[in-house]
Amino acid sequence: RYGVPEAVVHCIEAHHEEVAPRTMEALLTQVADAISGGRPGARMEAIESYIQRLEDLERIAISYGGVEKAFAIQAGREVRILVKPDDIDDLGAMRLARDVSKQIEEQMVYPGQIKVTVVRETRATDFAR
């Protein structure tokens, strides 16, 4: 009715499985829609559950010793953990990332994957007078 090509109309109809896909383009549209919808926050979810997921990520991260701060970022697709460099060495940072990842897998329900990044930073400052 609006002059849209039949192939495009079919993709639109098929992408929510209203009709069976007859073309490769319609099938690819379904797949792309499913991938896009799998991202945290992509579908309309209750704001309360979204905020709860972010808080849970940060709570898990800060429950470990040596953690200074933790931030859920990228709409909950990543948690960035800042550690005290005097308390956690490089190997400990790697262990922490693994341990936090395992705890997230065991205790949380989330679409897709969550990247755990541990930042261990050492700074040296001096003044020239």
C-alpha cells in the first residue's frame, strides 16, 4: 500500500515469525533481530530489574578483599573493578577476574555475556623543586 518492495515487506512480516521466512534476507532479518534483542537492556525490561542487575554486579565485585571500587558499565555488559595495588598483585588481579566471572555465572541470570575487567594501577609521583 506504501509502495515498499515485496521482498522488504516479507522481511518485516517474517522477522517476528508472523509468517515463515521464504528468503535468505528474511531469515537473516530474524537472526539479526534475535542477536540484537539478546543485549542487556535492548528489550523493554522493568527498570527495577535492570537496576538490580547493575547493583548485583557491583555487589559481587566489591565483596572481594582488595577491591577499591567497582562499576557496572556498558548497560551491564561489563563490570570494571579497581583494586588496591598494594593488596592485589598482577596474578591476583587475574584470579580476581576469574573468580568474579564464576560468581556472576553461578548467582545471576543475564542475557549474553558480561566482561569482567580488573584494573590494577600503580602510580609514582615526585616533585621537582
